[in-house]
Amino acid sequence: MTNTVNAVYKDGMHFAVDVNGHTIDIDASEQNGGKNIGPSPKVFMLLSLAGCTGFDIVSILKKMRVDFSDFSVRVDGDLTEGQPVIYDHASIHYSIKLAEEDRGKMERAVAMSKNKYCGVSRMFESFAKVDFEIHYL
């Protein structure tokens, strides 16, 4: 299987990127020569990490028949100094409301995402330290 994106140059540092029929604008900040029309490409790595593990958690909890609400995934990425600037640490913060007796299932879901299902977190682990933290609401 191959995934393909097509980035079309617009102006300055702005590109319009076609992703499976969806157009996403990417740009650099004004301090980096852009107009901040859209997020920078590097930030989309964090978006991918949040989405990948989020999809896993929802799928696993549904299979476990766990009722939950107010679920969110926040990813903080720490960048190195110097060139090339890369992420060397990512912290994944899950916030979720569920019954106290289901907390163990949530912890298992996070472990399954980390160790088995989320290819994006596995890719991140090849170049960065990745931490996982659950916040119960």
C-alpha cells in the first residue's frame, strides 16, 4: 500500500497539499519567511501521533464495551536546537471521563496502542523518547 500527497507551491512558503481529495494549507511562520497561512509541516507529525493513538483508544475501548466521554489527546513535542531541528521527545496526554472500574481497561488500551497498533508512535520511538500519561476527569 502506498500513500501519496501532492504539495503545490502557492507563494512565499505556502503550499496547498492534496491529501486524498482534502486540501490542507501548510506554511512557515512569519519569522521563518512565511505568512502563517497554515501549520508548519513538522506540527503535522504531532497531529498524526495524536490521531493515530486516539483512533486506537476509541476502537479498543468500544471493543471492550467501555462507556466514556470527554476524550481528548494532547501531544507536546520538544524540538532540538541546531540543524536539523527534530523532535527528541513527545508527551502524549490522554484525558478521559469513564467509570473508575474501567481505568484498568483504559490503561490496557494505551499499552495496546503503544506496543501493538499505533505505527506513528512506533516511528516516533525510532528518533524520540515518547511518554504516555492518562488524566482521568
